[in-house]
Amino acid sequence: MSNLEKFSLARNELSGNELSGNIPVYLFNNTPYLNRINLGNNSLSGQIPQGVASPMLQFLSLQYNQLTGTAPPAVYNLSQLQVILLCSNNLAGPIPNNQTFNLPMLQSFILYSNNFVGRIPSGLAACQYLQALSYNRFVDVVPTWLAQLPQLNLLYLGTNQIMGSIPAVLSNLTRLTKLDLSYSNLTGVIPRELGLMQELSYLNLGANSLTGPVPSSLGNLTNLSFQQLAKNSLSGSVPEALGSIRALNVLKLQINNLTGNLDFLSSLSNCIHLHILYLHDNLFTGRAGIYSFSGAGISSISIASSWSLLF
């Protein structure tokens, strides 16, 4: 197969056929012109053979399989590689973070739902479509070099061991539509600069250790339909500015230390698409029954904190 350029066996059930679940190590021998490999959406198991690192490779998809072990180091040093899809496997180990990581043409890098460890490689600063690194075991801070990717529109880093604060420079990502930093170890305050990310429609900072107030600047995110800030240690009152987000569909602020009265509920009547509102397990005071949501189509609401709220 010395002249083979494209190889695709996506969406099969290869484990029940001759391959017995493994990718044969000889499969990509003598394929110097191979530029596309797609074995995604199968039931492949075992390790990724070294041979997939063809020098002309541009597209590599092994997603949605049951592959184990580490990815061959040579995969991270291919001058033509543009797309790597390794998500939803059982891959493990670190990703090179030095001169052995050299992917100058990389455009899309998706690794979620594996067991990768170590730091997020700074070599990804050249990748315009980083997208999803969530559901791994990366131990790192939120990289400030992400601000160098102005074309980035999706960023999922949640469910890792990300620590430290949320860098204010993320606000440079003005084309970002979805940001997920949930289920990590983040501390500090929510930067008010996030209110500059005008294209943001999905914001999930839940299940961290964030403190301080909910920034009123988040009310500037007029395209935001999903806002999840639950399970932190946020304090202060809920800003009435959130009522300016007419696109808001889901607002989850439960299990924090939020205080004050419930006057902000009246402003949420402007959120005509609001269906889910969770405020329980905070320290609010006042009477919820006097507020009207006539302008919102709420189908699920949870407000009461057993120790503080009267009806």
C-alpha cells in the first residue's frame, strides 16, 4: 500500500471481525503518502500503533473507541498534521510539553474523556480550534496563552485538576461561544472582564472554590443562554443586571454563600426564555411569594434555603 493516501473504517464494529479489536501494527507500514486516517466510532481496543504517525498525515481520528496506553510520541511531531481527534477512549499518560511537541499546522485538537495527565502543552498556543480537553486528569492552571487564540470559539477544560484563578485575559477571546471550567479546583474571584465576551452563550464555572461576588458585568452577555455558577463559595447579592440577559434559559446559582433580599427576582422577569432557575442553599432573606415571573416561562424553580427563606 505504498501509494495509499486515505484510510477510513469509521463507524464499524471491528472487534467482532478479523481485527479482534486491535489496530494491527503492520497496517500502516510502508504508507509514506498517507494523509488521512479515520478509525473513529468503532470498538477498537489496545494501543495506538507507531505507524499512524505517517510523515504526510493531516487528519487523525481515533475517537469513540476503547484504546488504551499512550499516544505514540511521534504523533505530536508531524509537520502536516491539522486535526487530532482522540476523544472518548481510555488513553493515558502525559502529552509532551517541550521540543518534541511540534505541530505547526494544527487546527483542531480534541482529547476529552481520557486519562491524560500532566500539564497542558504550551505548544497548543498555535492551535486556533483547541476546543475540548475536559474529562482528563491534567494538573495545571488555566493557561494564559489561551488569550493568543482569537479565533477560538469553544473551550472545554472542565473536570480536570485545574487550579489557581481564572485569568482576566480570557476576555480577549471575543469569539468564544462556550466556556466550561467546571469541576476543577479554581479559586479566587470571577473576573469582571468576562463580561466582554459578547459572543458567549454557555458559561459553566460550577463546582469550584470561587469566592467573591457575581460580577454585574455578566449582565452584558446578551447572548448567554446557560449560566452555571453553582457549588462555589460566592458571596454578596445577585446583581439585577442579570435580568438584562433576555436570552437566558438556565441560571444556576445554588449552593453558594449568596446573601441579600430577593429584589433581583423581579428583574429576571425580563428573561423571557428562562426555564430553569436554581437558587437554593444560599443565605437569602425575604419572601419569595411576592415576586412575579409573568414574563418568563420558568418550568423548574428551586429557591428555598431551609434556614433563611420565608414564603
